Amino acid sequence: MLVRDWMTPAPVTVSPETPVMDALNLLKERGFRRLPVMRGDVLVGITTRRDLKDAVPNKATTLSIWEVNYLLSKLTVGEMMATEVITAREDEYMEDAARRMRAHDVGGLAVLGEGGELSGIITVGDVLEAFTHILGQDEGGVRLNLSMPDVPGSLSRAISAALPSNIISVATSGASHGERGFVVRLVGPGAHGARQRLRDAGFEVE
């Protein structure tokens, strides 16, 4: 699951000289939350809807409408953008990009190609879509939560007990007190009987 498989390629961008109101209108029209900022072919910043809205005077301002419009016409993206851009690479794993989003508390990352060029953007929504795909939710079937000893061979025994079901996804939900949890999705013949077969084999099935 690489970033290139889930990113939005060729993202819409703006320049540092783009007026704030033009950038806000672009975000509204296209339904985006963030815009990479380019100077020529070089990524120099990123701006978000929240950053740009913070630049707009609130209704309590003492400025006249003409003064507000004049100030906004002069304010550019370059004055509001973040210049320290957290990025991802096309060829890295989705989970690494997701970990970086969480570590920096950002909702999206600009994606760079092999030559350092901007090639896409990856967002929390893309991560969630990839996560549901990894867990096989689009394929339906039966979802089981298993708890088993956190030792080599436990998962292999569980898979054997689940047969003849077709196991389409396996994910760990963490370990505690010598036990490890797994989330398993099964489809095909015998999927609905797998719960009982696993219990008969000595596994704890929630």
C-alpha cells in the first residue's frame, strides 16, 4: 500500500502572489481544504482553508467594507502560508505517511516524486479509504475479533481452524498481558461457521 496508489495526483496549486480571497474561492469551488504553494516548479509552502479564513476580518471589525476589501485585495497567500511543509514520498508506505500526519497533527501531506517534484497530495480521508480497503470492508463477509497467545504459531493455528473460509484480511489490534488481538475478515463457503470452529479449537472469539 504505497502513497502513490491513494494520493490525489496533480493537485491544484497556487503561487505566493495569489490573493487570499482568490485562494479561498478556489478552495470553496473545488471542495478542498489545503493548497500547495508553488513558485515555478518548486514547492515553497502550503496553505489551508483555516489559515486563509483567519486572515479575513471578523464581523466585529471597525473597518468599513471598503477598507476590508482593500486590505484583502492586498493580502497574498505568501503572507499566510506555512513554509515548513511536511511531505510524503510517492514510494513510501501509507502507514508511514499516516504516522507522520499524526506526529505533526496535520490533515494532509504534499507528495513528492523521485526528483523532488510535487506529484500529489494525501489526506486523512485517503488514509481512511486505504484503511477500510486493507480490512476488506468493501467485500462484506464475516468480521471476527480473536484473542490468542502472543507466541509464534498462534495465528497459523487460527487460520487452519477457520478453513474452509477464505480469509481476505488480517490485522492486529495490539497485545496485552501475553495475548494479542486480531481482526479477521472471512468470505466464501463456511464463513458463517468459522466463529464456532475457532471456539471449538480453543480460541477466544468476541
